[in-house]
Amino acid sequence: MKTAFRISRDGKKCKILFNDWYIGVVKLNVWTQKWTMHPSFNMPYNLIEVSHKKYDSAYKAGKEMADLYIFLFPPT
């Protein structure tokens, strides 16, 4: 299992790929300097608050999104 990060040229967005599948993007809030995740997969209602957490780096936010993806869609 591999998580890949594709950062934008302006450094404010980072695409997250898990095993070469696009699972979402993490975005930087320039005012707070915190990263938030924006998954491309459907989230159950009871886990939506997890996607609103703020992270200190794109790496941490991306890893959390990959972990959430694995939790919701376990690999076979």
C-alpha cells in the first residue's frame, strides 16, 4: 500500500493518491497555516467531523485521509 502526494505549484493544495487512486485533496488555509482534508469519497454522517480537523502539514493530513480511506474501504 502506497500513499503519494502531488503538491500544486502554488503550494496551497496537495492531491492524495492511495495505490494510484485519487482519494482527495488537502488544502492549506493561508491565514491559519493549517491543512484540511477534502476527500473525494463519500463519508458516513458520523465521520464527517473527522474531515474538518486541521493539521500542521500536508503530509499529516494526507496520511490521515489515507487511513480513513483504508478504514472505510479495507483492501482485499
